Amino acid sequence: MRISVIGCGYLGAVHAACMAKLGHDVVGIDVDPRKIGELQAGRAPFFEPGLPELLEEVLATGRLKFSSSMADAKGAEVHFLCVGTPQRKGEYAADMRFVDAAFASLLDSLEPGNVVVGKSTVPVGTAARLADDLAERQLDAVLAWNPEFLREGFAVKDTLSPDRFVYGVPEGEPGSRATAALDEVYSTPLSLGTRRLVADYATAELVKAAANSFLATKISFINAMAEVCEVTGADVTVLADAIGMDERIGRKFLNAGIGFGGGCLPKDIRAFMARAGELGADQALTFLREVDDINVRRRIRVVELTRVLVGGSLLGKRITVLGAAFKPNSDDVRDSPALSIAAQLQLQGADVTVTDPEAIDGARQRFPELTYEPHFERAMDKADALLLLTEWQEYKDITPEQAGRFVCTKNILDGRNVLEASVWRAAGWNYKGIGTP
């Protein structure tokens, strides 16, 4: 099929490349000419494993091109809206300006029979509103909503081989047209067994918000249990193993640590609360406020644990933070708990050095006052404490003997509970985990 992808940020760039990989002719469109130039040259403007190789492969076939002109969307049969919905400044609600602007710009390029497919995470009611705008133009085009479920670090795999598709379509014949078009777009993964669910607009819009709210709740739950474990002497990792054996609960996302971050979970649960309030259903989601509060509290707790680790005062202490991205295999520092903790330590008088394999440039833009060192061995030099806050494999592989050659004092806080405590303690380190004795 001929496909346009409007918005070539994280979601759009990955989606465009993957649609070309599936055999479609794709044009990716974005208002940022610098981003378009990078993508057209086969360079991803962000770190995502497997994406540079995929871009190089599909650009060579001629099935993928990038443009900064919306006019190049003309001629496509299916148009995917993949623009961002960040949190509004000073509010919880999602900022819909970019979605609305992209949709308005696309209208002039639509032709009879076209299908417009929203993939952005939007407040419930957005699809119905845009469908009404489309109907007023009498273009014989139809709108569908097809939420994305990408995990950063696994986005290419999640697009080519997702665990499910959800189609939000209107009732009647136009709905059948939208379903048929999406089935053709995704014919390869569907033929390989990917499950498909067809729903109304509102349900499709709620799926992403509800899924992220559940995952955030699960993370905050185990972090709340870590707080209880710390005052009782219990071990949260064993506790998580035990309750995770219950098939109704499961072990995934039950890892205590410094909390969640990134560009999805924090802003999505806040936008969900805001939209529920607008609709008069705010009481249904009051628990999400505590989920958010627990998550923020973890960062404060790590600062306090670090203070204890270095003897009661942070003033003048040299702290090395291993990790700036909100998760490994990503350069995303949006709402990164690791960076937030580093900044708070600096404000309280510590001399903080941050290292990360991929996220230093983005981190420096957000917190220029911190010191950055790309080589983690040099970053550990003369440190009074190491804080492992993003579980990159190279940090998990550090041995106590290796780290001991560089630090001034053998203190380590394992903010992700990924190191073997007994090994580090046996090597003479003062080791502190999260929610562990």
C-alpha cells in the first residue's frame, strides 16, 4: 500500500521504517527539516537498537522516503498520525496542539477513499472530535484509531511483531473500510498470529491509558512494599518472587527501584486523571495520584539513602551516577528518575558526575550544571559513592574489584537491585539495595 506517516519523532520514524520493511511504499513527513535530513540519510535522530540498520535497508529499496512537505502525503491510501502529545506546562492534561495541527494540515492532501489512522496517545473523545471534522469536509475519507504499544529499546520488534492490534473504528460501512485497510497494512504480522481487537473509538483511546496506568500502579505498588521492607528488615526481591508466582499477579514489573520515568508512563497517567476530571469521573482515578506520589517519593528516598551511605552529609562528597536515561537501551531522559536524583544531590552540596552510554547529550541539555563523563571508569575516579540508577548491561557487569581500583571509598547504592549484594560485600564494599536488608 501507499502510506504516509505524519510526525517522525520516536513513534513515527520507527513506524515509517517498519511499514516499509513490511513491503509498503512509505513517506514520512515532519515539520523539522533537520530531522528529515537525518532520517533521509539513514541516521536515526535518537538511540533505538536496530533502527539505523533498518533505515539503511529500507531506504536502499526505494520504498521509504522522508519529506518536510505535507503535499507529499497526497497519493497515499493510509495516513498515520504519529505526532507527540506532551504534558501541558503547569497542568496534567495532554497538549493536543501538535495532533490538531497535523490533522488540519493533512486535510488538504486527502483523497476519496483514504483512511486516516491515529496512533498518538490522546485523551478519550479525540477521535470522535476529529471524525466530525473529517465528516464536515465531505471528503469520503474515514478515521480509525490504532494505539501504539512500543517499548523503548524494543520498538522495532514491537512494531513488526506486536502482541496485539487494536482498531478503533466508526460504526457501519466506513468502519468496515477502516478495518479492511488496517488488515491490509498489517497483513504480515496478522498472518503470523498477532491478535486483533476491533472496538469503538473511545475504547481504543482508553486502551493505552489504561495499560500504562496498570503498569505504573504495579511498579508503585512494589516500591511501596520496598518502603515497608526497609522498616521491617524484609527483602522486597524475595517478596516480589513470592507474590509473582501467583498467576493472577505475575512477576513482570514487580522490580523495586527508583521508580519509573520516560515520555509515556508519567505523562499518560497524569493526562488520564485530567481527562477523567473533565468528564466528571475523577473519583474513579484518584488512586493514580498516589501511584504518582509514590513514584516521586522514590527519588527523594534515594537521596536520603545516599546521604546515609556517605556518612550523614552530602557536602563535598564525590558521587558518581551510573546512568542518565530513564531505562537502558534508550537515550530518553524525559522525566528520568536517575537525572532527577543526580540534580537533587548536586543541589544538596554533592559533587556529582553522571555517565551513560547514550544519553549524555540529552542529559546535558536538561541539567547543564551537572558534570558528565562518557567513560564510566573515568567517571568513577575518586568517588565517595557509586549510584547504579540505570541498569545498562555494562554497569551490571562491573565487578567490585574493577570498581575498587578507581573509587576513593567503597560505597555503592544499587538503585535497581541488579548486583549480587553478597559478592560486593565480600569484596569489602558498603552495599545498599532498595528494600533489601
